[in-house]
Amino acid sequence: MLFNIIKTTMAYLESMPKKDRKKIGQFFTSANTAQYMASLFKIPNKEHITILDPGTGTGILSAALVERVLKHNENIFVELTCYEVDENVLPVLQENLHHMKSIYGDRLDIILKQEDYILSQADDFNHDIFEAREAKKWDIVISNPPYMKIEKKHPASMAMFKVVHGSPNLYFLFMSMALFNLRPDGEMVFIVPRSWTSGAYFKAFREYLLSHGKLEYIHLFASRDKVFKEEQVLQETMIVKIKKTCEAVKQVIIASSESSHDFSHVERIKQAYNQIVVGKDKYVLLPVNQEQVSVINMVNTYDKNMPDYGYKMKTGIVVDFRQKYALRDKCDKNTIPLFYSQNIQNGRVNHNPSGKEYDWMVTDYAGLIQENKDYVFLKRFTAKEEKRRLQCGIYCSEQFKKYPYIGTHNKINFIERTDKTPFSKQEIYGIYALFNTTIYDTYYRILNGSTQVNSTELNNMPVPPMEIISKIGEKLMDNGNLDTKNCDRIVMEIAYGKENSGC
């Protein structure tokens, strides 16, 4: 059955240009992935099981799950509900559902809803997010939802405003509605991007999802280009299983494999739930081996972050294409230096030619300049293949003391005191040492799978108290060696009581 559905899906893919499907966020699941996702469910011990597949596509996931459930027990009856609105794919889906029905007959009832999954249930969702109102509920939800950024004024965003903050994406609206659709103790398995696990944009969504449900199983892929290989999707993708419950969960299983084509070599680790879902913003950490688990446990020794101690990372101010009128290609009267990520080299910040067209600026607008004082600079963007994600440098104001102000390009981040008072030398060297270590670079990679270093995530990372950071900085100043190996040694010794990094 699944083979036939894959066959009709491939025919559809050949007939429908990818650019047209991308406009609606449509990417199809492979047979191996569908069977693996179906295998993750604990089949309810009941004779009548209800399954929901929102955004069904051609029916690959539905087929894999129905096949597994009906093979599990010959006395089970399945009621399958499918939502699909794409007029191009509907004929293929209808053909595939008819094929499924012809095989399983009276053991399978199929309900096809040709209506928008989100909008059709928005009134129920918004009437009471805590579900005081009676609404249709299912035992199991399986989905590969559409991946597409939408505007806040999009009807789906406005319909689910309670879980929207910042720039929404259809996939997490589907996840929210699916959780609402589950019966208590029901399970949902989704294949989605990993972007929801951190960041401010997904804060309201994480709050809803992880308050009304609990993570039980996460599957990560080592190669981001092999999950939807036929679709050529370069997306950090994960499979996640969530149980609808408010009860505490002790552990979560995190699995990983090279690709979605072979799930026969899956590595699994178990980790305490409160070491995976962390902080008041409910970030989800994603380690793939015991070494990374050790890093999480070590960094989480401390429970406060930089803002708790009066320090904060911010994003550089100058966006060159917007402020081109203020940029200059040479030093002249009233110019101030403009710093780019290229100026961060070997642990220091210089103002050598950046390779950019403009290294100087002139402006009287206070919103584009900042005080010339000591900072720690970090690159905002790094290449996927680069060894380190956190690449930082010490900005020493004494090197540029003739300038009262400086400019920072939008592709760098800078750390300063929130009370605007200057860093002590020990503090600035200590903060640099901390974020230049292997352990903090690893922790950030576990926290965020993208190549962008976001100030929100870094400000939420646990750090030692400032008195410890100052001791680290003092020792680094005495030593004078700013490389990572030396920072590893000093930080591990002073902050964690270990003689070497062990990383």
C-alpha cells in the first residue's frame, strides 16, 4: 500500500514544479521517514482509535500509520481524519485514500476535510485555550506540516494570536492546533524545523506547547541536506514526539541518524527532562552524544545569565545599505571608525581595512553611534563548515582613544554593562575567555542549530558569577595567551574545578 502511494506521489512531484509547491510550504515525506514516525507511537489499548493527519498531502504519513496500527491488532477499528486544501494534490490524495479503503475495508473509516485546518477550528482554539469548551479530539496526530513564514496579518496568524510572537511560521501553528486537538494522554509526532527550540519568535509557542504537552522523543539528523533529499531542502529538521499531559516527565530520549534513508543505525541517549527544557523561556537543548550531555550538565551548574549580573549582548547598530549616506571610504574630519566582523581577529578587535567599501562614518544621529569604551565583540554569522560558532574579540577603547564614539556593523554583536559603566579589565577578559572556550561554543551549538549567533540565546546561557569571571579574566591577563586552548584550561580550572577542559 505504501509503495503505491509513494509511486503516485513521485508522479505528482514530476508534474508539479517545486517552486509552486514551495509557495505553500509543501515538501513530502519519504517512505522510510513515514514508517519511522509511525513506529514512535504507543498504540492506545482500545478497539476504536482516531487518527488525525492535518495537511495530509498525498497521504504518505496516514498510510504508514494506518498500516502500523491495523497490523498491531486485527480487532482494532481506525477512524482517520485528513485535512487538505491544495486543489493540485487533492486528486492524488483521493486516489490514495480510496486505495487504503479498498485494502482495509470495514476496519478503516476515512473522513476527508477539504478545508483550512487552522481557520476551521480557530473559534474553538480561541474560545478557551485551556479547553473548557468541548471540541473534537483525536487519540493520535501525525504530520509533516507546511513550512512557510507568514505575516502577522495572515489569517492563520490572527486566528492563533495566543501563540504568535514576532514572525510566525505555519508549521508551529499546526503543532499548536494539533496539541489542542489531542485527547488527554494522546500523542503527536511531527517532522518540523528545529528553529522553534530557541529564540524570542517562538517563545509564546513554546510556552503553550510545553505547558500543555511534554517532550518524549526527539530525532535529529546529522546531515541537513538528506532529510528531504528529493526536495533539496537545506533545513535543520527534527522529528518530535509529544504527549498531551501536564504531569512532570523525568526523561526524554534524543535519537540521531545520518539521514532519513536508513533508520537502522540510530543512536539514542536519555537525558533528564529539566536538563533539556531549560530556563524561563523553555529553550530546548538538543545533544546528540554523551559528550554533549556532559557539556549541558556542566554549564547548567550555574543558574543565572549575563543580564542577571548587569551585562548584556546587543546587536550592532549600523545597517550599511540603509545608512549609506553616513558611510565614508577614508578617514577625514569628524569621521569615526566603523567596525565589521572582519575586524575581529585572533581574540582582538582591530581597525585594519575590512575589505568593505566603507570603514568610516559621519553622523550626528545618536541612534547610530555608541560610546567608545571597552566591549567584547562577537561575529553574528559564521559559515556552516567553520570550527567555531562563537568567535569573539576584545575591543580595547585605549587603542582608539582619540574617538569619543564608534560605529558597529549589524553583523556583529557586542557585550556591555547595562548600567553603562565601564567594564573592569578583569571582567572584559573574563567574559571573552568564557565565550572563547570549547564548552560554551559546544553549548551554543546544542542550543541553536543555525549559523547565526543571536543575542537572545546568548543572553539566556548560564554563566558563573561575576566574581568568578573576574578571576578568570585576571588569570588570562597575567597569562596573555588568548587562544581557545588556554581559555579552556583557565575556565575549567576556576569555574568548574577541573584541571583540563576534557572537551
